Amino acid sequence: MKPLESVLLRPVLTEKMLGLQEESLKYGFEVAKTSNKIEIKKAVEVKFSVVVKSVKTLNVKGKTKRMNSRQGLTQGKRADWKKAVVTLAEGYSIDLFGENQG
């Protein structure tokens, strides 16, 4: 089992995820590619002191990008990554922006 600090990499803050946070208590995180749902659930519960109701994961494929260089048109690819959507139990929330800190 991995240390819980290495499971959660960063929160996913997109327009769609912010909408899900407000209406259905769902939060998105970029997680380590080798982590599973049980490890993700424990990591979120320990780090944010909340109760997790469910975890859904998906592997996001990296986009192919083209760019001009001095040698001509070159092609590259962004890295693949894993996303977890965590649903919290009623009455809990996560403050990702640190607004409630004194």
C-alpha cells in the first residue's frame, strides 16, 4: 500500500467540476495512475476529514499536439493521467480554495 500523500496529486478545477461541487457534492482529483478506489477513498477521508460516499475513476488520454519548429512541423503528446470523482456524504464539504481560514 502506498503512502496516502502520494495518492492525491491535485484537485481538478474546471467549470464542469465546480458545477458538480455546488449541486451534488462531487469533487474531482488527479490521482496516481496506480491507485485504486479504496486508496483514493482513504486518502480523501484522512486529508480533508470528510466521509466519502463513492469514488469513480477514469483514465484520461493525453491529447496529441502539433507545433511548428525550425525543423518543420513536429508532433507530440501530452501525458495520460487518471481522474477520480469523489462523492461526499450529506453535510460534508471540502474547501479547496482556503476561504474559511483565519
